[in-house]
Amino acid sequence: MLQLNFCSIITVDEKMSYTQHPQDANKTVLQQESVVNVRGVPLSSYIEHFVIDNIAKNADKGRQAIEIVMAKIKQESVELQHSAKQRLEALNHMTFPDPTSF
């Protein structure tokens, strides 16, 4: 059985930083950087580009997943607010017996 371990051949240094959007304080800017190095094998440039392409595809999938989750949270928040408002309005229109009449 052949077991391949690329730890001694490929290194990936990733850095992610979150900062406040310069024009909109309610938004966050995510900057993601990856540095890929391949050493000691032929076609290292090709392998580096292959790894970088895969990182970019996965980063895009991750961004899309986060956007889907955030949209779902926003939708549920709006629904909860609407439901709470309706219940409060119903409570405000309810009449209660005078407690002194018992």
C-alpha cells in the first residue's frame, strides 16, 4: 500500500482578516490571502496553480454558504418580529376582568 503525504512538498499559509467597511459601518470586509509553495518536485508551478484554483473555488463555495445562512437568519428574524408584533397587538386589544370585582 502506498500512502502519500504532501506535508513536506506543499505548504499553504493562509491569512484572513475582517475589517469594517470604509463606507458602510454596518458591513464587514473579509480579506483572504493564501500563499502556496511547492518544493522538490517537477512541475511545481503547475501544482501551485492547481492548489490555488482549488482554494479559490472552495473560498467561493464558503462565501456562498455564508450568504445563504445569513439570508435565512434575516428571513427568520423578520418573521419573528412580525409574529411578536401581532401577538403584542392581540394582547393590547384583550380585555381583562377587573380584579377588584372578585
